[in-house]
Amino acid sequence: MNALELKLPPLVLVAITALLMWGLHRALPLWMWTSPLRPWFAGGLFAAGAGFALAGVIAFRRARTTVDPRAPDAASRIVSSGIYRYSRNPMYVGFLLALAAWALWLASPVAALCLPAFVAYMNRFQIAPEERMLGQKFGAHYLAYRQAVRRWL
């Protein structure tokens, strides 16, 4: 396992990314989105993100398995119901939507450049190790789930 894998809790990464987005917005105010509807769109996007993340947590709680993303080996079962029928990582989708809402709220396309970096980091250092451990623990059952449901959306 790589030294960075599963070390940074996803919520900490969200906070770091949000701060970086704010810093870029302040340092490079080159372009700004202007629309009186922008705050409404940002709020709606944030609400969608919160809904995705919350639905993921609720499904894990109902299945009585761990929500701790740093310990996928502690998972007691594969959750494939509810929101997990559409995304293997709805909590991470929710975080991404919330960050996209933040970029929209900042009115900064430059801040939005952090979104692909967030996805790349999550894919490499959080999701890939999770998938590796779940595959080792649950074998064919997890492989079938992986083939049936997309990683993000």
C-alpha cells in the first residue's frame, strides 16, 4: 500500500480542496460568472450533494457496516441497495457536488479547476485501495457489484 493511500480522511480532503478553491478565486479573479440565479443554482447543487452523501451514510447505517473510509477492511457487508444501486461511492459524489456548488458560489471558473484534481486524488488514494480491500474480502460478490454499478455515477 502506498504511503498516501487511505491516510487523508475524505472530509479533510474536501476542506483542503475548498480552501484551495477559495485561494485560487482570490489570487486569480480573472473570470467571474455573473448571474442573479447563481446563488440559487449553487444552493441546489449543494443540497443535491448533501442528499447524495446523506443517503450513502444512511444506507451504511441501515446495513450496520462501517462508515469510516480509512478502514474498508472493517466493512461487514457490501451495500448494494438504495443509492448504492446507482453509485458505488455516493458519499464521494456528494462531496464533489458540494465542491462544485462552492465553485459556483465563488463565481470562479478558476476554482472549478480543483474539481478534476479532487476526483483524481480520490480515485487513486481513496477509492482504488478501498476497492482492492473489498475485492479481497468479498471476492466474486464484490466483483459482480463493481461490474453492475459505476464508480461515480
